[in-house]
Amino acid sequence: MKEKLKKWLVFPYPQEYEEAFQRDLVLRLYKSLLGIVMLVFFLLASILTVLLFWPEFIAPPEFIRGLFVIHGSFLVCTVVTIGISVLGRRLLYRQPKLHILLCNIYAVLICLWGSCFPNYAYYYS
């Protein structure tokens, strides 16, 4: 059973191919993933702009502070991710495992944000 599980979790080809595969993956996906993160940034920026200038458009006044905290914290995480991606681009190309780790961390942050937002809306409604 342990060998079958290892077969599914470990890179299936010889070890010398793994780094070349990961480097090629980073080269192919870097721009598209950065574009998606930039799209999320602009979405969050527009939501926060509406929360600042037209809060009654989104929610009742008692929800605005919590929504601002949730979206603002995720905007900060997005800016940090963009900064790491842009400033550390050469490092991410040289060590593709760091790029994969950064993508996984951002995916976990998206999941946390996605679970906090509906729970906050449900709890305070």
C-alpha cells in the first residue's frame, strides 16, 4: 500500500527530469499566474473603493467595517504576493519549487478569504 501511495505522490519520472519539468512549468505559467493575481488585485481595489465612497451600495452600515477588514487584509496579501513575484522573478526562475510554494500559499489565502467572507456575511446577517 505504501508503494502505491508513493507512486501517486512522487514525481513519476527519473529525478533528473523533475527540475527541468518544474523550470519549464514556471516559464510557461509565470505570466498567466501573475496576470490572474493582478486581476484579483484590481477586483479587490475596486471593491475597497466602493466600500470607501459608496458603502450603502454594497451592504448595510454595520457590515462595512468587517467587509473592509476582510477585503483589505486580502489586498495586502495580494500586494505582497505580487511584490515577491516581480522582485524575486529571477530567484523563482532559478528555484522553481519556490514558485510552486508561492502559488500554493496564495491558493490557501484565497481559500481562507473565500471562507471568511461568506461566514462573516452569514454571522452578521
